[in-house]
Amino acid sequence: MKSVFASLLACAIPFLAAAENWPNWRGPTHDGISTEVNLPTKWSATENILWKLPLPGAGSSTPAVWGDKIFITSAAPGEIVLICVSTAGKELWRQPLGIEKGGKREGNGASPSPSTDGHRVYTLTGAGEFAASDFSGKEIWRVNVQEKFGKFRYGFGFHATSLLHQGRLYLQLIHAGGGRVVALDSATGNTVWNVERPSDGRAECEHSYASACLWNDGKRAHLITHGNDYAVAHDLKDGKEIWRLGDLNPKDNYNSTLRFVASPVAVAGLIIVPTAKNRGVVAVKPSATGLLKAGSPGEQWRLDSGTPDVPSPLVYGNEVYLCKENGVLTCLDSKTGKAHYSQRTHNQKHRASPLGADGKIYLTAADGTVSVVKAGPTFELLATNKLPDEITASTAVANGRLYLRGYDALYAIGAK
């Protein structure tokens, strides 16, 4: 009997190891990568849709998934709500988070994505209402970051997602009212540290719509903020500046409308920093320190043009993937920055950040089309999948499923 049980357990381990939660906007390692396998490549409104749950309103936030629960924010009439959904597709509860004044579909108050640590779910709205709830929907704490850290002065609203890591929530607040980076205790909402983030940028460049990212090699970790002409690495302990990447908006060719929307992405050996409006992309070495300018030793490589404007980069395998708003996918060698290819996938507006999973790259267009490309240095379009919905949220992956959040509904996609 023991040997039979051991054999069954050995067979089960690979399946269990392949399944994972999706606790943050860009997944368990904050980089848009899933380690799951056997994910669906093809679907339609009638094929490989496990369930579809109507939502009360639009939003661009990515669902957070933990165990058998999915957490999603949505712009219901007059308010932003947090909805808890079972992985069977049933709404379990909803909780109001604050007033929704914008009434917009893209870029409304349900743009920041929720996150979870398996005990609490953390939400942030476009009005700056930052809250933690338990898995039954009971609110544990609430902080309004405008009241605590300064009134927002953004041209197009506040959309940054907080970053959850080891009991802290990190948030960049970079706008015309000043730049700050803050760390909150996830259990209490109390401020751990709050530092100024100075810059010499001006005009629209002061407004950053990007989110902070995490660099982590398993031994050390840095927070990376992005906006107002610079990317900056911060010590997680106290927010102290470790390095500052400049020449993203050169003073001799200054663009006063170069607001950053796409966020950096970091893997253990490399940090990819985008800019905006088809300007440069920079690969930074994790060992970098001090002020980095074009050609500094702390740079791995730098391109003068080709950045996505809204979708964040992806590093998957030995390649860097840049998805432009018009569906052109550029694949670069991660060590050199040399282009392998630049090919159009689907010629529609892209807002979501790409996903790397199961040897594939998933690119989501706002018209509900997801292009699936084979990962690697040679371009191969595997599938083009269309849903009857608008989608600006990035895809979540958990337990063999893709979760696509549209303006009208949440979709669970997987093999039936």
C-alpha cells in the first residue's frame, strides 16, 4: 500500500508543480511569465470557453488568482467595486471601493490591478483609495494616498498598480504635484517609508502612468520606479536610490510630451526599461550603480528607437519582446539587443502587456483579439483568437487556464 501511495504521489507532483497562482498584475514573479504548460493556443466565442461571467462595468485591471478564488475590480455604475469570483465562474461577493467619477471605459478608476498574498487582497482605485480585505470581503484597512501623500496632478488620471513583496506594498506616485515613492505595511496599511523622487523633467513628462517593478535574483531585490525622464532603482529597506538611468529624454532633443506609460520589466540577469512614442529602449545590468547615461558601463545595450508606448516589455527565454500599439512584435536578443525580427501580428490597438507561457507569447488587442506567437528568435504566428469584447487588461494564468478580462465579461479559457 505504501509503495502504491508513493507511486501515485510521484505521478501527482509534476501536475502540482505546474499549477500556480497569479497574485499580481504580471504574475508570481512580476515579469509577465508563467511556468504552466499545456495552456490553450486556440479559442473563440464558442471554443475552449469554460465559462463567461458578465461584469457590472469596464476596467483595465488584471485579475488576481489564488487557489479557487479570483479577485477583480470593475467600474460599476457610480462606483468602483471589488468582486470575488470562484474558479467555477460564480460571483461570491462584491465590495464597494469608492466613487467612480470618470465614466470612461479605457482609463477609468478600475485601472490599477489588485494583488493578493493568500490572506488578504489589496486594491487601489484611480481616486487613490488603497484598501485591504480578507477573503470573505471584510475590509481590514483603508488609506487614501492622495490625502496621505499629496493630491494627484495627472493629465489623464491615476493608473499605477502597487507592488506586493514580502509583507510590503510599494507604490510610485509621480505627477506634476511632485514625485514620491512609498512603502506600506501590508498587514496594517501603515507607512514604512516615504521618499522624495526628484527630477528635472518638465511639462507632460512629469506625469507617469507606469507602475513600479521588482528586480530580484533570489539574494537581493530592488524596486524600480519609472517616470519623469528617469528610471530609478531603490533599496527596499528604506527607498534609498541605488542607480538612476538618464538620457531617456535627452536634453538636446527634449520632448515635453514624453510621459511614460509602459513599465520596466526585470528578470534575474537583466532590466529592460522602455520609454514612449517610439523612442529608446535600454537594458540595464543588475550590478549598476550611480547615474547611468548613454554608454555607461551599467548598461547592457541601448536602442535609440523602437519602444512600445503602452504595453510593457517581456523577457522570455533568451529574447526580449516589444509589442507596439499597432500589433508589431519586435524580438531582440537579450544579451546584445540585436533584432531577430519585427513582424505585425494583428493591426489593432494594443494596451495589454504581453504574456510568456508554455513556449508561447500571448498578445492582446483592444478589439478582443489575442495573437499567439511561438517563442524564440524566428517569427511564427500560431493562432489568432477573437472574443466579442474589448480588452485592455493583461492576461492572468492559473491552474491550466487563461483568464481574460474584457469590458463586458471575465472569460476562463481552457480545454474542456
